[in-house]
Amino acid sequence: MAEPKFIRIENESKKETYHRLHTEIMSVLDGEKHNIARMATISCMLHHAFENRIWTGFYLVDIAKPEELVVGPYQGSLGCMRIPFGRGVCGAAAQSGKMQLVKNVHDFEGHIACDANSVSEIVVPVRNPAGKLIAVLDIDSDVEAHFDEVDVHELERLVTDVFG
């Protein structure tokens, strides 16, 4: 099976891509309540919309071990199976409840190298309508400082609109 092509439109800005994707994702997910199905769709669409993304997916709060994340739906290279709260970029986001924007993961104390090609990373906490943390959205790039304030704003808006 051929690798999907990027779905970014030529000359479209990053912000315009996110706005188009937001509309497409909300349309595809209309009426879908199952979080795994929603996460799988979001991972696929975000991963294939932008270049230089090596991992795009979710780590779920484990119901049996609520201080630990377990790998969920994703696109890209192999992910870590489990991440304790407070460990690595994903664990820091889960423990603090705050978005993590890391320009170079090699400068992040305690970074977990699930993929040695990862250089920059953004992690967004995902909460249910009651405000409880249910997952984190994690996106890795092989390019330093790949993510910026546009990513921060648009990804937070997306996870809030879908899950919050």
C-alpha cells in the first residue's frame, strides 16, 4: 500500500491548513462519540497534513494505572508503550496539565527517546467535558523548532472542540 501524500494545499499557510483541517475533522467526526475512533481520525489527518512529522498520536490515561499514560492511536514510527506522569515531555504535560512546546528535545531534562529521530515536540493535554485529563496529543518532528504559537493555538482549539 502506498504511503498517503500530504494533504496540505500548495501556498496554504500553516494557519489556513489548520482552519481547513479543523472544519474537515469536525465534519468527519460529526456524531461519533467513541474517543478511540476520534483519536485515530485526528492522528491520521494531522499527520498527513504537514511535512516533517515523524509521530502524531495520543497517549491515554490508563484507567488501571491513573498516573501512567499508555500508547493510543497514532501515525508514524514506533511509540513508547507506557509513560509515567512526570517523565518525558508527555509525562510533564500529563502531570502539569499544561501544553509542552519543546524546540529541541535534547535540551529537555528527562526526555524519553521513543524515536531517536525526534528533535522537536508539542504535547497537548486532552480533557473530557468535566475537565478530567483523559489523554495527551503528542506530535514529534525531526526538525528543530518545528512547532510554534500557531500550532499551540490551533491544537488546543481542536482538542477542546472535539473532546471538551
